Amino acid sequence: MQADRYKYRNSDSSPIHPAPRRGQHDEVSMAIRIKSRGGEHVEGMMKRFKKLCEKEGLTKDIRSREYYEKPSERRRRASRKAAGRRIREENPR
């Protein structure tokens, strides 16, 4: 099994790079850039940066990936969320 995960060069058995495992995703890098406005303080720039991160969904994504979540737990959480949504649609206020 160990040999299946690595691609080898010639016969020297040194791995070039590990092949991606099932379920692993490549990292996606999104650059959020903030340019300083004339006479703007650092606090204002940080506030704009945080708002942009929240708007992009970056903070929510980071929090969700902070700990490993088993696929069964992920499905269970999604089904609970869908059930709550169905209940709210059936009983509008």
C-alpha cells in the first residue's frame, strides 16, 4: 500500500511527491487585498478586511475546517439542518 501512494523516479525509491489521497482537496488560495485610503488608520483597514473575509465566507470556512469532521457527522449535520429548514417552511410565523 505504501508504494501505491508515491510516484517514484527511477529505481532509487525516493518519492517525487505523494499522490493525493481520496477525499483530500488542493488548497485554494484567494487573495483579499486592501489598499489604504488617504489618511485611513490601521484599525479602519482591519475592519474593512474582516468584513471582506466574512463576505467571502472565509471565516466560516476556517471555523468549519478547524477540526476534522467525519463524513458521517457531516451528513448527520446536513440532514438535521435540512429537517429544520423543512419545519420552518411548513410552519411560517
